[in-house]
Amino acid sequence: MSTNTISFTADAFKAHPRPRVGEKPITRRRDGARHQQVTFYANTISLSLSKSFKGQRFNQVIGHWPAMSISAFEKLANERLAQIEQGYYNKASSILVGDFFIDYVLPM
């Protein structure tokens, strides 16, 4: 296990040191699932997904532990990852300047 990864277990989350209020949060990636990550804040532990796909960066908090179980997070993260890879969350659609002009500027 490298210093930037952590096993996603309740014991690992409880044992991990937390930053003090006002300090920078600590982010660790999951062992074996590099897109899943946990961020330790002074009062909160956030479970999130981080993925680059076709030149776009996706960062999304899925839930907070212990309110969300680790297995529920894993299920939602895998679903969201599949949706990103299928193009459901395309931040910039491929529209040509001419089409934009015809569709949005001329009708005004």
C-alpha cells in the first residue's frame, strides 16, 4: 500500500488521522480502484469519484461516511463511472460554430 492509497474499511477510516479545523483536507485513493477516493476533513469524511475521460475531468462527491455505507458507495460509484464512460455526462457537446449560429443566434 502506498502512502496515497487506503483500504476502504470502517477500521481504516476510523484509524486515519484527521486534519485540524482550517488545515488542508487529506485525500487518499482506494486500493485497487483508482477512481474512487476518500477525503478526510476535520469533521467529515467524503467519498468521491475522480475520472478523466476524453479530455474532461469529472470529480463528484457521492456521499459521506458513515451516513453512506462503503458498499453503497462502491455500487453508486461503479454506476456513475459506467455512465461517464458511456458519455452521459459530456460537459462539452460537439457543436459546430455554424450550427450554433443558425440554431441560437438567428432565431433571436
